[in-house]
Amino acid sequence: MTTIDVTGARTPEAAGVITGARERIDALDDRIIGLIQERVAVSAVIQEARIASGGRRVNLSREMDVLGHYREALGKPGTALAMTLLELCRGRI
């Protein structure tokens, strides 16, 4: 299979651009995944401290702040992204 076949491009030049951009996306995705894993770990520390002090595992007002922050920065899809992040970060302890 050629690079053109893999990329869907119709010229070798376009295939080269697409291949390079996909490599950058893959590297960005790896960084994003690492940051999400770090966020999950930090969230667990917060939950542990909150529970140890007699609080609840989840702070709904904080979650609303996070949702608003993502919505303001990314629009409606940001809300869905924030919900996914919050779901990943809940109940890890």
C-alpha cells in the first residue's frame, strides 16, 4: 500500500503533508493522554483529602465551574469534553 492509498490524497505532495500532519496529531494525542492521566491522579488526591476531612467525594459546584470553563473556551463540544474528563476523574480512590 502506498502513502497515497493510506492518506486518501491524490498527489504525492498532499500525501506528504497529510503524513506529516498525522504524525504531529499522534504526538499531540500522546501528550493529551498523558495530561489526562495526570489530571486523574491529581483529582484522586483532591478527593482523598476532601473525604478524609469529612467532605463528599464530588464537589458539584466545582464541576459546574469546570463545565463552564470548557464551554467558554471550546463552545458546546467543550461541555461534552469536560463531562468526559469529570467522569474519568470521579471515584478513582
